[in-house]
Amino acid sequence: MMSGLLSWMIFLPLIGAGVIMALPKDNHRGIRAVATVAAFLPLVLAILLLAGYDPSTAAFQFQENAAWIPALNVNYHLGVDGLSVPMLALTALLCFLACLISYNITNRVKEYFAFYLLLEAGMLGVFAALDFFLFYVFWEVMLVPMYFLIGIWGGPRREYAAIKFFLYTLFGSIFMLVAILALYFTSTPHTLSITDQIARAPGMTHGFQMFAFVFFFIAFAIKIPTLPFHTWLPDAHVEAPTAVSVLLAGVLLKMGTYGLLRISLPMFPMATKYFAWPMAALGVAGIVYGAFVCMAQKDLKKLVAYSSVSHMGYCLLGIAAYGSVAALTGCMFQMVSHGLITGALFILVGVIYDRAHTREIDAYGGMWVKVPVYSGIMVLFVLGSLGLPGLSGFVSEFMVFLGAFPYFKITVAVGVVGVLLTAAYFLRMIQKMFLGTVAGQTEHLSDINAREMIAVAPLAVMMIVLGVYPALLADYIKATIVNLVKVIGA
Amino acid sequence: MPSIGLHHYLALSAVVFCIGIYGMLTRRNAIGVLMSVELMFNAANIALVAFGRFVTPQLVTGQVVAAFTIAVAAAEATVALAIVLLIYQHHRGIDVDRINIMKW
Amino acid sequence: MIQTAWLIPIFPLVAMAAIVLFTHRHRALSAGISIAAVSLSFLWGWSVAVSVWGDPTVHRMSFDWLNLGESMYIPIGIQIDGLTGMMLVVVTTVALMVQIYSLGYMRDDPRYSRYYAYLSLFTMAMLTLVLADNFFLMFVSWELVGLASYLLIGFWFEKQSAADAGKKAFITTRLGDLGFILGLLLLYTGCGTLTFQGVFSAVDSHVLSGGLLTIAGLCLFAGAVGKSAQVPLHVWLPDAMEGPTPVSALIHAATMVVAGVYLVARSMSIFLAADRAAMVVAWIGIITSVMAASIGLVQNDIKRVLAYSTVSQLGYMIMALGLGGFTAGTFHLMTHAFFKALLFLGAGSVIHAVHTNDIREMGGLHAKMKTTSITFLIAALAIAGVFPLSGFWSKDEIVAATLGHPIFTVLTLAVAFMTAFYMFRLYFLTFTGKPRDQHKFDHAHESPKTMTVPLQILAVLSVVSGWIGLPWLEHGFSSVVFHEHPHHPEFHVVWAFIAALVGLSGIGLAYMMYYKGSIDPERVRARATGLYTTLLNKYYFDEAYSVLFVRPYYTMCRGWFWFDQHAIDGAVNGLGRVSVAWSVFNRWFDETFVDGAVNGVGWLTRGFGAIVRHLQTGRVQNYAFIVFAALVVLWLLQ
């Protein structure tokens, strides 16, 4: 079972998509059942992966390597290390939970789940690929189903959002492609292997590193998204159906930071050092700016979306402190933690949207009286998001601050202010929606149901467990990060 | 009295052929045109038989080809008359000046 | 006992989890679980405190919480010494009293189980805070008590003012916590560890010193300013009185708000080494104390008077610590916890009886509520510093700590005078004289036993807890709580006498104005209208903050959102529009020139065909003529 585990993980959703295509389109129950199973099996495999992974070494494990297009030296090369294992597990978990949330899709169910599973395969593939060609293929494979999922099942402005998302990310991808081709043609023998390219990194000229770093950074910065490239995110999140928002925030955004950690840092250490401060500044600007903008939001989903801009800033700040194990681990930790928390927040926003068909913050009031269980859970996740100690968000923020502080003292001090601003806009939201007397649409709400509970409960448990004892996750990441720091430092 | 030679036959053939051409180009009646065409066939037959008799007396090639031509002309006449009949049914007449359905 | 001291915060944690997950539908069971848990903590806490009584060794135990090599190595654990023991006694005692008291006070509340869950959460966090052996764990529990405070202030969240107050408390204290976080970052960067032991030894050995140490100390103090409601972040505490009164007693008088004092006391090594930071601490303390006491003189809400009194007394403790009076500050922390909790619970008992907070609607309640009245009087005497109650001893040490700094001494005595005055103004207006609202008076009644018994117990503690500091004990309070080595300030008979005299004169003035009526308060008020209005409006702090910070902040946020939508997204959309315009131009070019060429070829072909087609007459005879004519021509050409 352990051999080919990664391939199974990636291709099981594809098989599921194939089965769904073969089912009659009116058989909604059957389609949902197949989709759920096809999303659940990768989760089982992810658990096996966590169990079988040896966290004491930074070497790639569970490797699979087969020649694919020998003429171009393209290989089907999969493997995991401390960067990818947590992300694969997070992706598998969120995909399964978001699949449960997708049950309320009634329009073109068959196509929806087929696209959904295709998306899952693409996401898992990105995190497991160790060959640029494969990486790029999976990267683009994600884009297409995402476009349709937003464009067909989205809200009123779905076409605008879908096109914006698609063009924006494609724009970035082109830069990445150019950089990949440049890497390919400057290497002798020509290779697309990520590991080989890292190995030859010390031989790259300074100018080449700068060029390639910037090109990759544009692609990744759009995905994260960092400050000037973030405007696709609120539109895409707001228009996308709940489950897709969950995956967008929970997984897709992480591909940018994952790419930086996997490719940019070890491959272009000189450029990383050169651009460290600008990255830190961008990260902090994102933290503060996102928090400011959140304060002005009237739409709950848009608020959560902008909070992602703010929270991903911590990741970028962590990456900028490339020399600190704590900062980079904090970045990884924040990727997982933000995936759990924001994923849950989007699910919970979807829960009330399903019932009252509005996301206007002002349309609600006094929910804690009317729907106490829902309110309690929502407040728990909001507390997690605003960095309350004991929950995972705090741990990652603290790691990043602690790691980055020796490098960028003033910048980090500005970033710390983000902690306060985050509390301000979330507490304002809590007050308007949950406190006070029952008002507006709250009348029509019913409390969270069992299926929705099953979808958020694992996230809540993980958030608390990681917040109380972060070593559980940090141990998986540590060896790889230590090695990464060594590679950059060399 | 000089005996009738090849030249006489050829002259006859040419005269008949010219009459045929003249008829074909000038007659308005489709039947007349057909008959003119038949005249041209027959002119050719005369020439064939004459060449066969005077140029290659030991062979009967000319006569054989003439026989073929007569058979083919009969078939052709059949088809042509059928077409003329259909045209008559369509156009209530067989004046070839009025039949220009092949015009561009 | 000390080996199992880590269990102390675990009991309430288990209680909270049990209530939230299982028993939230069963009111009595939830309360029972919570009280049982806090009772266990109480027993454990007291026995731990007794076993470290006078013991100079520090007991520590810890485990590796997170180990990422040298860039982040955080072991967490607990540390027990005299200061911790004292704090354990204070926290567990007041928590137990308040939880029992709440049985009666909150009896009719529909969210009874939730109330006890929050109290358990608070108790757990507060106990963790005092047990922590490092700044990190302290910060974690520091935030958790803040959360519990937020939830409990806004417990009656249907009321807009309660929800507002909770939010204000959380955000204001978090503003201070930014300093705390920066302090942690500075300490870790400077010392490579966050354990008290490691940091203090680094400070002692001058690994961390100079300006950096001063900044670190001030950053930590910023956290204390927020939590202990010092100027300029004191504005949340009076508003926090929106919470249920037992909560005010527990969190906003006796325990959570003294966390800042505890932090400064715990970090004494830092402040002893950074004397400029210590002077800032002292000044902030005394300014807060004077300002809050003066506001307390004129307030009419019984709880707000007590709240400003709390702020003022916290300023006392902070000032004492800033002047190096480690023993004085911590001693006053303990005695204050008991008598201030008692005052709040007594006020709660009154509010429970008359259903109003406004002292102008009370009066003469002594006749109806003897127990409440007497215990309240004891607490008022204690806070006024009357011999031989607890406040006398601790206040004397504070006055002693200011010796050598005349300004501080004078201001301290002024505060003592104002404190005695407003407490007895409160007492006389509430319990003596004629009832000013007959209807409320008629319905007033003594509270049930669950509420009066805790009052009595706290009254006893308010009297005797100061006796630990009796001058004829070997080292007084400093033999229990000491910083590295016991140092006992001399007992200054003269200053003790002066302080007591000041307190008594304050009581006397209140007696004349509000009991005897020999001085008319109205006339005093008319003489100093401006001052009175300023005090009544709390020096306009809230208004100033609203104009200076809150509203500009909202405006700025909206501005940035506008910028986001119009500038950044506008640029993106503009790029899109430029692309579209370029495409439109391309289409025009394509249709006109590229397609034009292709179409031109077709058009030429058609035109030529139009001419040539005239040959096709459709007349068979024409065709035949052409054939023959062509034959003839060919023949002729040949």
C-alpha cells in the first residue's frame, strides 16, 4: 500500500470524477456518495502518510520516479518532505469536509462534483510534484475546474469573478513558465527536476537568480495574494459557492507560500537575501492593510476574505526571515492554521447564507440568543482567527514574530499592531451579529445541523489541539526547515 | 465513264455532314436538331465505309466501326428523344431557343 | 502537594469542558461542578501556599512545549515561590467566594450554566497566570483571562452598553498587550529564553542591559497598564461594571486587574536594573491613583465608585512597585483583593435588593440589610486604612515606600484622604439616613445565605489578612513574599499615625457632609462647578479618545477600503479595460485590412466570373457553334 501512495492519493479523486461522469445525471444521491468516497479515501491515505512519514529527516520520502517524456527529460517524480506532508493532509481534510458542505448544490450536480474532484486532484498534485513539468501541469489543472466552479455555481457576479481569477492567475503562471524554461535551458544537461535545480543553485549567477526569483515571485504573490495583487481574492471568495471558498482560502492561497518555500528560497538564495526586506515589508503591509480594509466591510464573506489577505501577510513575513527556523516553521504553521480557521469560517458563513440568503452583517443581530450553538462555534473560530492564545492562530503568529524580530525589528513591531486591528474588526462583527437583541434576518435562522457540525467539528478540534500542543505539527516540519535554512545559508 | 472512286464518297460524306451542321445550328425544333445530328452520324458512316473499301480492302474495320456507330446512334437517339419528351412536358414545347435552363 | 501543583488550574479547566460539552442543560449540576472544581483548587492552592510559607527555595517543573532549536525554544511549566503562593491564596479564595455568592445572585438568570463555564475558564486562566514559570505561558493565560473578562462583561449582551463595554475592555487591554508581545520579543532576542529564571539571570549578569532593557521593561509595563487599568488605558474598567457584580468582584477588583501588578512584581529584577523604566512605572501609578480617586469623589453609580476606587488602588500598588517597594505593592495587592471583593459583593447584595445602581435612589438600607451593611462597613474601614484592619498595614508600607520622594508621599496621602472620603460618602448615602426612594426601600430585603456567608468570610479576611505584616513578626509580609532575599521595610510609627489620621479625617468629612449634614454638599458643588463637571465626566477621556482615535480610525478604514476598490482594483480593472480596448482596435484592424485582403481576392474572382458567365447562354446550339468554330479556327491555324 505504501508504494504508490502519493499516486493513489492524486488519482483516486480523478477515478471518482470518471465514475461520476458515467452516472446518470439525475442520480444525485449516487453522485454525492461517489464524490464523498472519492474525497474520503485520499484523507485515509493522508493519515497513512502522516503515520508513515519519518519526521526526523529532511530527505524526500514516498518518492515515485518514472520517465514520462524522455526526449525532454521530463519525469513523473513525486515525493514529500516536511513542507508537503502537512499541506497534503490539510488539502485532503478540507476537500472531504467541503464535499460534505457541497450537498446543498442542486444545480448540475454531476458536473459540479466532477469538477470538484478534478480540482482536488490538481491541488494534491501540486504539493507532491517534484518535477517542474508535473508541477506546472497540476498548477494549471487546478485553474480550469476552479474557473467553472466559480463561474457556474457562484453568486450574482460570478462571471466577472471567475474571469478575473482565471486571468489573474494565468498572468502569474506565464511568468512562472518563462522562469521554468529559463531554468531548463540554462542547466546542463537540461533538466526539469526541482531537486536537481536546487542542487545546481550555487552555480547560478546573481543576475539570473534575481530574474528567476522575480518571475516566480510574481506567480506566487498573485496566488498568496500579497498586497498589490490581492483584488481577485475578495471577488472570487464572495462569488464562489461555500465549498469552493473553503478550498480557495484553505488550500489555493497556500500554493503561493508553498512555492516560495519549495522553489524560490532554496533555488535562489542570493535573490532571497536581496529581496528579504521588501518581502517583509509587503507582508507587514498586507497584515495591516488587510485589517484596515476588513474594518470597512459590510459583507461577512468579504470580511473573511480580506482577513485572509491580512493573515497571509504573516506567512510572507515569516518567509522573509529566511534565516530563522522559527519564522519559517511559523509560516508553515500559519498556512495550516489559516486553512483550518478560515476554512471553518467560510463554512459557517455558508451556513447562515443557506438559511437567510444574505451575508450583510447589518442584516443580523442577537444571534447568540437565537442560535447559541452556531454562535459559540463561530465565536470560537473568530477567536482563533484573531490570535487568541490556546488556539493555533496565535502559535503561528508568535512563531513568525519571534523568528522575524531579530531581522526586522521595526517592521515586525508594526506587524504586531495587526494583532490589535484584527481583534477590532472581528469584535465589531461579533457585536453586530451575535450580541444585542434578536433583529433582522436572525428570526429566520435555525441552529447548525448535524452535517454542518460534522464538517466544522474536526477543524475546531485540530485548531485547539495545535494551539495547545503545536509540537505535534512542528515536529513534521522542523527537520525540513532546518535543512532549508542550511541550504539558504550555504 | 470514270468509275466512282474514294473521292466521290468523301465528297458525298462532306456534303451530308455540312447539311447536318447547318441543320443542327439553325433548326429550332429539337426533333430537327436531332435529325441533323443523325445526318452527321451518317456522313461519318459513309466516310468510314468508303475508307474501309478503298484504303484497307483486305480488312473490314471500317464496316465494323460503322455498324458500331449505327448502334450507338440508335441508343443516343432513344435517350435524346426521352429528354425531348420530358422537356416537352415541362415547357409545353420543344423550341430549343426557349430552352436555356443551363444558362449560368 | 507541590509536585501536583500543576493540577490547580486543571480542575476548573475540566469543569469548564464538562459544562460546555455535557451539563450545559442542567443548571444546578453545572454550578455544582464548577464550585467543586474551584473548591479543589482552593484546597490545593492553600496547602501549596502554606508549604512554601517562608521557604526561600523556588520550586520549578517544566516540559518542552516547543523546541525549534535556538531560534525558538519554549519550555513551559510552573514555578512556586512565596509570591505565587500568595497569589494562589488570593485567587482561589476570592474565586470560591464569588462562585458561592453567584449561586444566589445569578439564580434567575437563564444562562446560568454558561456563567459558571465562563467563571471556570477565568479561574483556570488566572491560576495558570500566577503559576507560570515563564513570560510566554504568562502571556497565554494573560490573554485567556482577557477573553473571560470580555465574555463576562458582555454576559448580558442583549444590552447594547454591555456588549460595547466588553469590546472596549478587550481592545483596550489588547492595546497594552501589543507592548507585552514586543516585550516578549525583545526579551527573547536579548536573552534567548523566556523563563523567569533565564531572563532574570540574564538581566542580573548584564547580558541584557541599558536602553534595550529599559525598552523591554516599558513594553512589559504597557501590558500591565492595559490589564491593570492605568492611565491612559484605564477607560475600560469603569465600563466593565456592565458585567454581573460578582464578576466585577472577582475579575475587575480582586484578581485579573492585579495581573498587571503581579507582572511588574514578578519582573522586579528588570525594573530594579532599569531605573528609568521604574520611574515611569511610579509616575503612571501615582497619576492614575490621584486621577481615579478624584473621579470617585463625585460618581453616583455604586459600582462605578468602586471601579474608580479599584483603579486608584491599583495605581497605588504600581507606584509602590515602581519605587522599589516590592513588599508594599504585593502586600497591598493581597489585602486589597479581599476588601475590594467584599465591597463589590456587598454592592451586589444591595443591587440585588433594590434593583438599581444609583446611590441617589438608596438610603437607610442598614435597617433592612444588617449583614451586608456591617460587612460593607468593615471593608470601607479597611480601605480607609483604619487601625487595625488589613488596609492600615499595607497602606502604611506603601507610604513608607514613598519616603525619599516627597511629591509621591504627598500625593499618596491625598489619595488616602480621598479614598476614605468617597468610601464613606458611599456608605452613608447607601446605608444610613432616610430612604430617598420609598418604593425601592420597601421592597429591599437581606440577601440569601449563599450571598451573606461569603460576605462574612471576606469580612474576616479583610480584618486579619493585614496581620501577616505585623511589625513584631520577624520579617512581616516580606517573610512570605520576597524578592530574592527578604527585606522588610521599617515600620514607621509616625507615618503610620499620619496616614491613619488622614484616613480618619476623610471619614470625618464624609460624616459631616453626608451623615450629619453640617456641610451641605450642594454648596460645595456650587462653589466648584467646573471641577465638579470635569470629574463627573471623568476628565473627558472617553470623549477625547472617541474624537482622537476611534472615529478617525473608522474613517481611515473606510478610506483604505475606498483606495482598495478604486485605486488597486481600479488599476486591475483599468488594465482589463485597456486590454479590451486594444482588442477592439485589433478587431477593427483585422476586419479592415487582413480580412479585407482575403475578401478582396474573393471579390475579384466574383467580378471576373460575372463578366465571363455571359458566355453561358444555356442554348445548346450556341455551344455547338462554338465547338465547331473553335475546330475551324484550330484547323486554320494548323
